[in-house]
Amino acid sequence: DAKTTQPNSMESNEEEPVHLPCNHSTISGTDYIHWYRQLPSQGPEYVIHGLTSNVNNRMASLAIAEDRKSSTLILHRATLRDAAVYYCILRSTYNTDKLIFGTGTRLQVFP
Amino acid sequence: DVKVTQSSRYLVKRTGEKVFLECVQDMDHENMFWYRQDPGLGLRLIYFSYDVKMKEKGDIPEGYSVSREKKERFSLILESASTNQTSMYLCASSPRQIRYGYTFGSGTRLTVV
């Protein structure tokens, strides 16, 4: 399974944009890039996913590099409720369809 | 709201007991998964299922088994609970189509004493 690399932690102030990076240099052509987040004492929550083009939804935006070896999750205006661990995961149906979680990025948001 | 429901939020069991963790989804999803989450180790996949009566081993299946007799229900079984199985257990489901995400339950915190 292709691996992802994320910083262990990041900090932001409320109302500021947050850019969470993810490297996936061994990504294959069939791998989708998924992002999940886990709030304290809860199960992970789906945020967004993409294949090649940038994606937007009500929660966040996903910017994918042209060579697909990296991506960035963008929270446009961080709130205290966005404090969570964010996981970048590659999902492929080439072999078996399963999510393999890394250690993620712990985002702290300060008032 | 679509849901994945895990039968217990907290559970305390004794070493050697047989433990059943139940998970039910109401979204008609084909795929279901069991993970455990431990500090410093993140989420690790135990077992998954693509369809009724089908199961596949994940990364850490030892000491566990699963059952999927109905599409909406996926059970994790600890045949003889041990203290190293104390953990947070998370169930998830997803449609077969890759363009959709996984939906997770809130988790069951199991303590084996």
C-alpha cells in the first residue's frame, strides 16, 4: 500500500486559513486521496477526497499537485471546532479496498 | 442522518471471557470494517467484509474473529479476551463505489481486566 507523510502537529489561530500538507510520492494512478479528521472522543469523520482535480465542499478544499505526489487540505477559516487529528489516506481498489491510517496531523486552534 | 451504531460505548470484561462487539449500519453499505485505536499506534485494521458472509483479514487479526450474517450487521468477536486487547474499537462502513467516503461509529472503549 502506498504511504503518506504528514507533519505530526500544526497550530493555527481562529479565523485564519490552515493548509495541511500531505506527501504521497509513491501514489499510483488508481489511488484516490482521502482526508478524514478525528475530533476528541469520536470516530474519524470523512472530510473530502479527490483523484486529480482540486475539490471543494462545505468543510474544506483539497488541492492536488499536478504530479499527484502531494496534496494540501485547506480549511479556509479555522474555528475551535476544527481542532482534531487530520488523516491523509490513499484509497485504491487495485488490490483491496481498505483505508490504512497513518499517524495524522494534530491541529491545534487558538482563540 | 446516516449512521453506524456500535452497541456499547464502554465495556469492561474479564480476561478469558468471550466478547462480542456489535456494529449496525443503516445505509445499505456493502463494505464494513473493524479497527482498533491505541495511543501512539493510530488506527489499525483488524478485519473487513465486502459482503454478507465474506470476511478478509486486516493487519492485526490475531485473537479476533468476525461475523457478517446480515448486510447491516458486522460483529467483532474476541474469543478469549486478554489485557492487551484493551483498546478503542471503531466500526466503519462504506459503499462499494470508491467515490464515497467511510462512515465511522463513535467507538467502543473496551477494558479487559
